[in-house]
Amino acid sequence: MTITHVRATCPHDCPDTCAILVKVEDGVAKEVKGDPEHPTTAGVLCTKVSRYVDRTYHPDRVLYPMRRVGRKGEGKFERISWDEALDTIAGRLKDIGARDPQAILPYSYCGTMGLVQGESMSLRFFNKLGASLLDRTICATAGATGYRYTIGSSIGTDLEEFQDAKLILIWGGNPIASNLHFWMRAQEAKRRGATLIAIDPYRSLTAEKCHQHIALLPGTDAALALGMMHVLITEDLLDHDYIEQHTLGFEPLKARALEWTPERTADTCGITVDEVVNLARLYGQTVKNGDAAAIRINYGIQRVRGGGMAVRNIACLPALVGAWRLPAGGIQLSTSASFPTNRPALQRPDLLAGRTPRTINMTTIGDDLLREASPGFGPKIEAVIVYNANPLAIAPDSRKVQQGFEREDLFTVVLEHFHTDSADYADILLPATTQLEHVDAHLAYGHLYMMANNAAIAPVGESKPNTEFFRLLAARMGYDDPCFLESDDEIAAQAFNKNDARAIHFDWESLKRSGWKKLNMPAAPFAEGGFTTPSGKCEFFSESMLADGLDPVPTYIPPYESVASNPVLAEKYPLAMISPPARNFLNSTFVNVKSLRATEGEPHLDIHPDDAAARGIAHGDMARIFNDRGSFIARARVTDKARAGLVVGLSIWWKKLASDGKNANEVTSQRLTDMGRAPTFYDTLVQVERAAPLTRDETI
Ligand SMILES: Nc1nc2c(c(=O)[nH]1)N[C@H]1C(S)=C(S)[C@@H](COP(=O)(O)OP(=O)(O)OC[C@H]3O[C@@H](n4cnc5c(=O)[nH]c(N)nc54)[C@H](O)[C@@H]3O)O[C@H]1N2
Ligand SMILES: Nc1nc2c(c(=O)[nH]1)N[C@H]1C(S)=C(S)[C@@H](COP(=O)(O)OP(=O)(O)OC[C@H]3O[C@@H](n4cnc5c(=O)[nH]c(N)nc54)[C@H](O)[C@@H]3O)O[C@H]1N2
Ligand code: SF4
Ligand SMILES: [Mo]
């Protein structure tokens, strides 16, 4: 028997990007383990990815190309050959492309975060074709934009420094579920005497384990940050020297913050005056005492109308108190811009050859699939190629998304591991390889290591890497640019700029051998200023925001849908609903892995005892959650983890594995955030009523 240990990388959309060792016996993967040598992975994988071998050899894997024989959505297919699949797809794309290639749309996100199997050969293909561009907004663009206006780019405090902080604010994140290796550092900080505070409307697994939990109303974080600024200014907990040297626009910020008394802030956020004042004091005094105060800001605060502004306001705080001076101070949203990623080489925008195709926002796929041709919109969408994504489950306003994909005149190709909700709508369904079966290079958004993934085993069944599908399709289309012949290793070798000092002479072959290598970044990135904004300072006042039609100074933008901001709607739909990730799923990935689904049980709705009692709902009853956009069913858990007025449906369930074939996105809306054109999943008012109990057949 030959046993090898192959160096791999977790491909999932998770900040931790763990280093993995795959044990392979005679060509069969037996076990995945966290690399004990990797400083942030520290030998630990989360429960989900510990099951990666089960997922790879899962009996439900899509193993060969298929053609739909049933109705769209029914999930009935028959086997065809790769040649037939590729000929059919190339034929349709040539036909549509001859009229207008913009009628063809790629739909992809971060099923894999790999730089090779994500967007490399795929975008080369779509750029050459002149297809519609996809605005990949579904997750992070609101906060990334707010952060960029303020700090310059996604660069922040190194995860490895957090253990030395004396105060950690976990703001809009649930790291026990979604950023485990940060939580391990926060625990270490706690052991060393740090105070941990969670700011979250829901008593999440993480909030439960922090010293303090501030349960504000969803979508009010920007106001809380303004209230903190008010206290920091009026109690002079500022670092005047840092403000003077490294920030721009303190006076307008001060004027704005003075409008946000603790009373007004507390009223807006639905918390107490003491909570506002004490939070600001603790933050300011920690830094005054010479200790590090760090903020881990996550994605939970961004999925509301004012999500971009919320991140912007919070990103101003470290500069006000001078927290950036220490390596363990400051803030981390994402580290992605620390990497000198060479996207032009990977994606070849030059293949557009001067054309400027229209852009479709992936968040509004529901409306856009239903749009007719018009001068403003361009051609009707006639073909969608889905890879690394599951739009039927994850996109908002799901009823519209489903109607769109049901269109008989739409040609849909889905490249997948499994028969997901989206796969059921494919005209042609293709088998994709998993991370154990292909090569990739990775950056991370929660640490600072360049990562390599070696293929551990041969492709299962007839599956092919995304790159190979687009390579073969490019050949069928007659594209002869040499870039379409490059191997995955040749693409990976271009992942990072070799000449950039941060990548320290990036060399793919040696990265493949070592598995990972840390970037060369300063320990405290903004200790001496050096922000990447136009002014080089932390911009409390932003000319760029003004130019983009936004308030240039921190402000509060209320949700579209809340009791305070929309009382008329709230009369019909009085409860705010959020649907953050469940611990055992990764977005909609892993929902079909039985052991993980068994732990989550079934779709739940957490509801406060007062709200449940007012509706005659008892713990364990089935509840129907609805608004004008749609409805779904979940089992009620009556608990004060959800503050009064809030209901929480942990997500993202496969619709077809829910009793009613629906999930939380039935009620979410396609409205966009204040900046970054991102979704507002957690800006949703609903009503809840008791539903009939499930019949035995429906019990899942
Ligand atoms: N296990 C697991 N891990 C994951 C994922 C997963 O699905 N499962 N998904 C991955 C992806 S793609 C992402 S983007 C991240 C997301 O993970 P996080 O960045 O942690 O963000 P969310 O899980 O959306 O929300 C985190 C917390 O924010 C709270 N929250 C909701 N609304 C608000 C608000 O208005 N203000 C504040 N302060 N808090 C609010 C929620 O109650 C939740 O507890 O996790 C990644 N990791
Ligand atoms: N209600 C609600 N909706 C949400 C969210 C929420 O919190 N609440 N979160 C939002 C967020 S933050 C995000 S990031 C999105 C995530 O949305 P998506 O990026 O669509 O994520 P997944 O649902 O995990 O679907 C990824 C799919 O890619 C497939 N895949 C994985 N690797 C490969 C590969 O190598 N090749 C191919 N071809 N396929 C592969 C997986 O099998 C999986 O089905 O969802 C968003 N939707
Ligand atoms: S999902 Fe996140 S925590 Fe789990 S193995 Fe992957 S990178 Fe690590
Ligand atoms: Mo995400």
C-alpha cells in the first residue's frame, strides 16, 4: 500500500483558508487534517470540512454530463457524453453570440475561492466571447466599499496579533461558526485577560461566550459608532497626535458626532444609554492606558441598506483613539488587498478587445432574468452558465429567481458537484471536480498566507475542473489565443506578482511544496499612517464619497424595512428577520451531507417568548414566515436569543430539503445597499403565524 500526505487548502468562502493535509492510500483519499505547522490553522479544521472526504465520495455526486429530460426544476436528467455536452453548449452559445453575446451571462461566486478554479479560464472565456459582465456583489462589496473610502483598501490587523489585545469587539460576526481560527485567537486573548464584547442583535454562539453582548437593533450599527465617537470626543479619549498627522476631516466628523448624544444613539439602536457610554469609555480608555483595542468587524452588519456606511463609521474608530499604533490594535474586515494578486494575468480583460459589455448585478438576478430587451437593459438574457454558485438557494427574492430559471426560452448550464436547487434547472448539468481533485492557488481574507492546493486524487467519475470545461469550450468556439491552452499549473504560476515585495519572489513550484508562505507585511500596518486612500490618511471626510453622491462624513442610514424607518410596512409585518449562516453549513454547501444536516436538524426560526406568545406559537410548533414577497415554513424555537421584535432563521437551506421546498430567501428583497450595490438580506420585515403541523410524510 502506498500512503502519501498531500498539501491542500480549504477552498471555501471562509476567512480562515485552512492548510490541509490529505492522507491518500493507493489513490484514494482517506482523511483530511488541519496542518499543525500552519500558524493560523494550528492543526484544526472545522466540523464541516473535516467531512470533506465524505463530501468528495458522496453517493450523490454528479459523475457525468447530463441533459435535462423533465420539467425545469424537476431534476430529471439522462446521461450524455462530454462531447455531446460541449457540442450542444458551443452550438447554443455561437447562435446566441452571433446576435449579441451580452445575452449570455456567467453566474458564479465563491463555491471555491481558488484563484484558478474561481475566475481565471472562465473569465478569459467570457471576455473573449463578450458576454455580459457579472457584478459579484452577493457578499462583501458594501463593507469593502465603505472600508475603502475610509482606510483605502482591504488591509487590516493581522489575525495572529489579536491574542495580544486587551479588548476585542466582535462586531457583526459569529466567529465560532464562521471564522473559527479567529475565535481561537480571541479565546487566547481572553485567557491572557482580554475583554470580549459581541455586538449583534442575536445571542449567537459567539455572543453567548463573550463577556458582554450588546443586542442592538439590526441595521443600526452606524448609529452606535457615531454615539461612540460622541463619547470619545466629549470625554477627550482621543489621540490628538494621531488625528493631526494621519487623518483627514476631524472637524466635520466632530460636528456630526456631536449630534449623536448617547440618548439619541440608545434610542436608535434599541439599547441603553449605559451600553453606549460604557462601550465608548472602555474602548477609548483601553488605548489611553497603552493597551491594544481591536475590532473584528464582519459581514453581519453589511446586509442592510446602510451597510456600507456602518463599516465606514466603525473603520473611523481606531484612528480617533490611535489604536493603529500597536500591532494588536486596529481593525480587521478583510486582508484580501494585502495580496499582490495578478488578476489581469489570470482573467485577461484585454480579451474584451475594446468592447464594454453591460454588467448584470448577481444580487438582482431575479428581476434581470425576467426583463425583456430594452435600450436601457440591453438584450434579454438567453443563456446562463452557473458555476461555483447556487443562485436558486442563495439569491434574494427567490420566487423571482425561480420564475426566471423556469423560463422555457432560457438555456442554462450548471457545473456542480451535486444536484443542488440550481442544478435542477439546468438544461445541461456537468460534473465538476472538488478541491481534492484539482490544482489551485489561494489568497485568504482572514490571514496573510499565500496558499497552494495540490491535487490529491484523480477526478471522480467523469468530473473535470472548471478550467478544463472552459478550455474545452474555448476550443469548440474556435478561440486560438495561447492563453486558452495554459495548464492549471501555468495559470497558478501567475497568481501573484513576482516583483511585488509582499510576495517575496513568489514561486509556484516551491509554494506547492511548502503549501503556504506568509506575505511580507508590517506588523502594525498603519502605525505611522500610510493609508491607501487618495490623501494617504484615514479619511473622516471623503472627497470620493462626495463624488459618488454620498455623504462625505459618517452618518446613519436607516434600514429600508424596520419599525422605526417604515412604520406603515411594520403594521403588516412587524418583525425584523435575519438569516445568518448556520454553523454546520457553508452558505448552501454541505446541506446535503447527512451528518451535518442532522446536526442542524431542520429549518428553524428563533423567536422571542413575547413575540411567540402574542401569536399563540409554542416551542416546536411549525411557523409560517411571510411578507409581500413570499413565505416559508420553519420550526419555531421560542428563545430569548432573539431579542424581542427579531426573528432569526439560520441559513442557507437547500429548498428541496425543506418541508415546503422553500427557504429564507423567499422573503428577502433585491434592494441594494447604500454603496457597493450589495444585497440587503438582513433588512427584511416579516409576519409570523402558527402553521399546520407537518404530516408524517413531510417530517424531515
Ligand atoms: N459555518 C459557516 N461559516 C461561514 C459561512 C457559513 O455559511 N457557515 N459563510 C461564510 C461567508 S460567505 C461569510 S460572508 C461569512 C459570514 O459570517 P459573518 O461575517 O460572521 O457574518 P454573518 O454570519 O452574516 O453574521 C454574523 C452575525 O451578525 C449578526 N447580525 C445580523 N445583522 C446584524 C446587524 O445589523 N448588526 C450587527 N451588529 N450584527 C448583525 C448575526 O446575528 C450573526 O450572528 O462567514 C463565512 N463562514
Ligand atoms: N438569506 C441569506 N442568503 C444569503 C446569505 C445569508 O446570510 N442569508 N449569505 C450570502 C453570502 S454572504 C454569500 S457569499 C452567498 C453564497 O452563495 P454561493 O457562492 O452560491 O455559495 P454556495 O451556496 O455555497 O454555493 C456554492 C456552490 O458551488 C459549488 N462548488 C464548490 N466548488 C466548486 C468547483 O470547484 N466547481 C464548481 N463548478 N462548483 C463548485 C458547491 O457545490 C455549491 O453548490 O450567499 C448569500 N445568500
Ligand atoms: S471552512 Fe473555514 S474553518 Fe473550515 S476548514 Fe475551511 S477555512 Fe478552515
Ligand atoms: Mo459571503
